[in-house]
Amino acid sequence: EFYTILAKHYQNKKNPTIEDYKNLILCYIPLGAAFEETGLKNTAMNYYITGLKIAESHDLQTHRAMLLNNIGVIYFGINEYNLASDYFSEASVINLKHQRNHELFINYNNLAEVYLKTNNLSKSMDYSLKALQYLKEEDDAAMYYMMHTNIGTLYALRNEYPMAISYLKNSIKHQKELGLTSYLITSYLSLADVYNKINL
């Protein structure tokens, strides 16, 4: 409700500034996300498309990238993987140009998920490794080692078991040392699955 009220405030401005347009888009993004979470994807898409038109009209490129990524997420959620890939890729080009590292991590990780879903393990691996480059261990250790687990799992899917074990053991070691528990059970399960596959 807060973002709805705030959005109306900016919509009703008679002579909106660029900052007003930016703020309006930053209302549409959480509104879209909220509707998406409740399954109202069409309503969410309407917010994102409306925001995208504003961003394109006023050359707000980094805001445009955020919206492109969110639209990609909706398409991913309805198994439209080619469309999702197009939107994630377009967002990544903008974020690379503007050196927005965290957003690049999100875009590349989303692309890795797309290619995993379409069983293109080589491209999924490429984008997972690219995504990892844009994370800093000291800033987001939990996500950093979650990516190590994901990469280890990808190696296992490619039957490259020594590399899988190396990544998974490294992930588990550092998660335990740093007291990170969010993804630890997933890492252990992935490692157990690898050992099961090679009958150890």
C-alpha cells in the first residue's frame, strides 16, 4: 500500500523531473514484485512494462536494466526460456557498460539458471563462473559459497567428479569456518550425491 500511495504521488505531479520518474520506477519495481509473488504475473508485468516505457523515454538506462531483469524473471517462471534469456542478456549489457557488479551477478546467475533448465550445461557453467566473478567473498560470503556449491553441482552433472568434489568440499569448508548455515545442508547433499554416483 505504501508504494501504491507513493506511486500515485509521482504520477500526479504536473511537471515531473527526472528524479520523479526515477522514483516512480522505483515504486513500480516492488509493486510488480509483490504481485508476482502472489501469482498475479500479468499485473506484475504491467508495472514492469509501464516502468520500462518511462525508463526508455527518459534514457534511464540502469533503471531500464532492473526492469528488463524482472521481466526476464517472469518469463523464466512461465518456462519461456528464450524470452527470459533475451531480457537477462539485454540487462547484462547495460549493467556491464555502467559497471554495476551486483546487478551483473544477478543477470549472469539468471542466465546460468536458464541454460540449466534447457540442459545446456556448458553455457550454464560459463555464466555461473562469470557470475562468481562479480561477487566479493567479504561482502556476501553466503552467496559466494552458494555459487561454489552450484558450480560443483554443475560439474557433477557433466560427470566431472573430481572438480565437483573440489568445489563442494571448498564450499563446505568455508561455510563451516564462517558459521554460514543457509546453504550448508544443500552443499552436503550435493557432495553426498556425487559420492553416491561414483560409489564411494
